[in-house]
Amino acid sequence: MSLYGYSSWMSGPPVEVIVASDPDALARQAAERFAATCRTAIETRGRARIALAGGSTPEKTYKLLSAPD
């Protein structure tokens, strides 16, 4: 057991903290990063597998993702 109760098996890449000016800007950044990550996965492996969170927190991001470019 290590600091904060996390086991060593839970270690992974460093966490990136993103600061946005407001919730709308954060939703745009999240949608852009998500779409770019999916495009890269599809180009590399021919598919992207995702799991989406529920609730109202990601709602703005999902609306942006569902809108045509």
C-alpha cells in the first residue's frame, strides 16, 4: 500500500491537469481531445473502444461530440 491507499499496480502515466476559463471551454477541450484520441485509435488499430460516463457532468461535451463539424 502506498500513499493515499493506492497500490503500486495502479501506477500509470502521469495525470495531466487541464485548466479552462469556464465550463463551456472545458467541454470544448474535452470534446476535441476525445475526438482526436478516437481518430488516432481508428487510424492505428482500425477501431476505437470507449466507455462513457453518465450523469449531467459530461453533458456539454457529449452535445458537442454529437454535433456535425
